[in-house]
Amino acid sequence: MDYKSMIYKYKHMKTTKVVTLKSRPAGLPQPADFAITEETVPAPADGQLLLRSRYVSVDPYLRGKMSGTKQPRFELDRPLNSKIIAEVITSTHPGFRKGEFVSHYLDWKEYQLSDGSGLVKVDAQTAPLTAYLGVLGITGLSAYFSLLDIGLPKAGETLAVSGAAGAVGSIAGQIGKLMGCRVVGIVGTAQKASLIRNEFGFDEAVNYRQPDFKEALQKACPEGIDIYFDNVGGPVSDAVLSGINSYGRVIACGAIANYNDTETAMGPSLLPLVVYKFLTIKGFLIADYAVRFPEGLTQLAQWLNEGKLRYKETVLDGFERLPEALIGLFEGLNEGKMLVKW
Amino acid sequence: MDYKSMIYKYKHMKTTKVVTLKSRPAGLPQPADFAITEETVPAPADGQLLLRSRYVSVDPYLRGKMSGTKQPRFELDRPLNSKIIAEVITSTHPGFRKGEFVSHYLDWKEYQLSDGSGLVKVDAQTAPLTAYLGVLGITGLSAYFSLLDIGLPKAGETLAVSGAAGAVGSIAGQIGKLMGCRVVGIVGTAQKASLIRNEFGFDEAVNYRQPDFKEALQKACPEGIDIYFDNVGGPVSDAVLSGINSYGRVIACGAIANYNDTETAMGPSLLPLVVYKFLTIKGFLIADYAVRFPEGLTQLAQWLNEGKLRYKETVLDGFERLPEALIGLFEGLNEGKMLVKW
């Protein structure tokens, strides 16, 4: 290596912090399940970019990848990864320039190299950068496609949403309103109840922590529940399903109540209910809708620009807070999308 | 009333036995939940037919109508009813002649009047009369439409069928074979295992009563289960679902294991599984396919004529045996369709 190259390499070498998986959690993830290490980022080779992570999407599905119930799982002593908005710091790639922002599934590192594959440019002029992780990202697309394709909402029907103050739930509920449904949200605090009623326009909010939850839910859904957009699973969903109407549709988007289970959770058998009431219960992998993402994004962006769709974010500041953010999801810490920035 | 009319009326008046609902069963129906009474059948008015029941379809769904979980429920001290093949004994209706056979939902009576509405003529020359209650009736149509529409079977996939020796299950499994699936049936006796393998061409039969049922099922489904045609619910289905593949489809056709439950049955929570594996679990009301019945019947009749579809019947002889036949369904008494004739 000649002198000039060595200088170049030294100048462009960086150290970066990395969040790795230290141990597979049993139950609620603990800070000790994560490790924060440092490593060197080599100088970019020809055609590579150096990326600096700016916003990290922190989502409940990551829990399954930590323990392996969701594939591909995270490997021990390797970085976690999720959707990240990153800034291009240096680039010798013809398609990307310094200062541009990109979105992709990236490692939980402050800095990392990329050969550009999979990176999608995002435009900070069109929408706030964080929107690309939320309402204009997988979050919004998940709410949009699953509610419309599985839920088949019709004006006048009642849509119940669990995790209604969360990232996906808050958008699903608003889309339900746009479709003409009566929308009832289920939340865990009075503050979230107020949020979904006042900010997101839900017709009713019911707190599942109140002792008479089931009765309160029935009262909020006088004509029963036609569509259930489920982000939580567990006893809350058992209660909701007991009040579902014939031909009801259940969008099984998430089951955060069960992600930390150490043994199989038990509940009322659903199959007889499905038989008696001709129900449809359906899960989905959002990646399977990829060819339709442009359609979804166009519609979501239009609603956003028209002020018909609002969103909320809970942003923790500091790379080291990534584990805290992930653990916080299971404690109901977030309103709307959980993000970490630094 | 003139003398001639009185003679006519007397001559045509009949007494008939009737099976009525004496009490709503708690748990497994008991003989005492039924009553067999006698009543007079008035002489047919102008345009009416006198029908003599010949074959009565006895089906698990009737249990739900006895207790009211399935609507419309049977009323106390009123006759039960189900699909019946009846012979026209007398008719002043222009559309029906003495000696013809008709099929419809009729009361559990030996004799009854009809104004012809809803009656469908069945032709004993085309197929045995009982086939119109089974493979060419709601039984066959239920298997056909739900397996094809919900199950979406593809050649090479594995289809598991519970209640595989039963009326619907035995047909669903054979249709699965016609679609190119590997078909594994779940049954409760060695005799039924032999029946579905040797008569109905299932690839494998697994007895759920064996202690290592789950392991035996896994062994019979080395590539997992893509489609589960469920007639039983309960612990058998819990075991099957634990081995279902991603994107699996569950046809919730029946839940006979739960029909006699006196309290809500508990089992492993299904929602997390639906989320993790992108499952579809769907019930159906066969009446919703009514406009497509001709298509289904044409296909089923063709397969039947080509010898590609076989069926089995368990026929009890004697009107008084109707309660016994219904109770017998829950004891696994039947192979194939349960019928009562006299």
C-alpha cells in the first residue's frame, strides 16, 4: 500500500458503536441481553458508501428475532438490525451522493458501509425523515394493506383496534375512519385514550386495564365488532373476540402480549368460534405486498398531505438507548412509533 | 263439509311420529333430551303434497341448534329438522307427482305436508338416493367449496384432515388427493384408519388416541402441514396446528370436540401462531355458496361417475333411532355419512 492510500485509509477509518445480541431473552428482554461494543469501520472500497444512522425503527417484531420465533433470527454476538434512516457520509457509488438520506434494513451501528444494494433514497423535503419509518414506511403499509385486504372494511361497520395508540394501530384506526367505520380503540392508559380520541379521531377509547373492560367494550360497540385489528393477542384479544359478529374478520398483525411468553399461552379455544361465526383470522407478511407498495405509499402520502392522517412518535435520544427503547415497547412506553435517534 | 269431503279427509288423514326437542342438552345429548310423540297430519289442501320421509341426514351441526349456539335454534317441544329425502305420497301440486323423490330441510316426522316450496327433486336413476344427502349434497359441497376456496390446495402440498373418516372429512381428503396433495387423515380407531387408507386413498392415517399422536403426525407429515381441514377442534387441532407451516390455511369446517362443552374450552392461544406463521383460519356458511352449487354438484357427480370419489354411509334403521344416531356422532359411531331410514 502506498503512502497516499494509507493516509486515505487512516483518514476514513472510523470506530463505531454496535448493539449486539448478548443472550436470547427469556421473558421480557433485559438490558443484559444486549451488549454495546465498538468496532472499526474499514475505509469504503470503490463503489461503497459510508452511512451514518440517524433514526432507528424499534418494533415489537424484533423480539421474535431475538429468540428465534421469527426468522431469520438474530445471531448471538452479532448486531441487531431494523429499518434505519441513514445519511450518506461518503460515497464512491455513482447512485448516491454525500448528504443524501437513505432507508433500509441496516445493522444497529452508528456507522457502517454499504454497497448501495437495497437502499431507498428518502427526501427530507417531501416529508419529515422519520415519516419514512412510520406512516410512509412499513408501519403505514402494514396498517393499510392488512386493514383493506383482510379487514375488508365497509362503511358503517365497527372496527376494534388493539394497541390503538401504537404505531400501526393508530394508523389502522384512522384508515378505518376514512373508510367510514365506527372505530373503537383499546389502550392501556387514560393518556393514550385521550390521544386516540382527540388526535386520531377514534370514536371511542376503552382502557383494557379497567376492571369492567369487557362491559365497557360492549358498550362502546353496541352493534358488535365486525373487524378486529389485533396488535396484542393475549387476554385482551380473547375478550374482544367474544364480542365479534358473524362473518367477522380478524387481522392478526401482532401479538405483543405473547412475545415474551416462556411457555405456550393458553386462552379460550378459537376454532369453535370460527366455526359458529364464520370468522376469518389472518396473519400476513408485509413483504408479500411489496409489488403494491407504490400504491400504498401514494395513498398514505396523499392522506398525510391532506391532513387526514396524523401520527405520533416517541423518540429516544442516544445510541445507547436502543435496548431501552425495545424493552419499552413491552411496557407501553411509546405513543405511536418508537424511534431512537442520535 | 259434505260427506264426500269428510270421507276424503278421513281417508287421507294420517298419524305420524315426530321427534321433538324435550330439553336443551348440557354436554353430550341424552335420549331424554328428545321426545317421540305422535300427531295427526291433516289432509293435504289444494296444491299441497303429502311427503313420507325416507332418509334423514344426521349431522354434528344439529347439536348447536339444540342448545342455540347455532341459529336458528330448535325450539323446545317442536320437531327437530334436517335435510331429508322424502317420497311424494299424494300431490295436488302441479309440479310434483306421486312416487317422485324430493330433498329439503324437513321436520323429523314420518309424514308431513308441504306446499312444494324449497323442494328439490332428486333422481334415483342418476345416483343412489342417499348420495343426495352426502357426496351430492351439503356434505360434498361443504368439502368441495371450503377446501378449494379456503384451502387453496396446490399439488405437492400436505393436507391434514381431522374427522377423516366422517362424511365431510372423507370427501375433503379425496378431493385433496385429486388436487395432487399428500393427504394425511386423523381418525379415532384402527378400523377408520384402514378405511381411509384403503377405501379413500389417503396417504397416511394417524390415530389421535395413540399416546404419541403428535410424533406420529409429524412423521406422517415430514414436510409439515400446509392445509388443515378441521372437523373436530379441541386438543387434536391444537396438536395439528403446532405443526403447521408458514402461510398455512385452516378450514374451520366443524368443531365436534367442542359442541358438547358446557363451558368455554381452553387451549393454546392461536393468535401468536397466526402472526408468526402468516396463517389463515376461516369458517364458512355453506349456504353462502348457493349460487355456485351447480358448479360444485357437476364436478362432484363427474368424479363420482368416474369412480374417483367414494363414500361410505352408516345407516340406522328405524325412525325411533334418530336420537341415537345424533348422539352416536359424538361417540364416533359413524363411518362416513350418518343416516336414519325406515
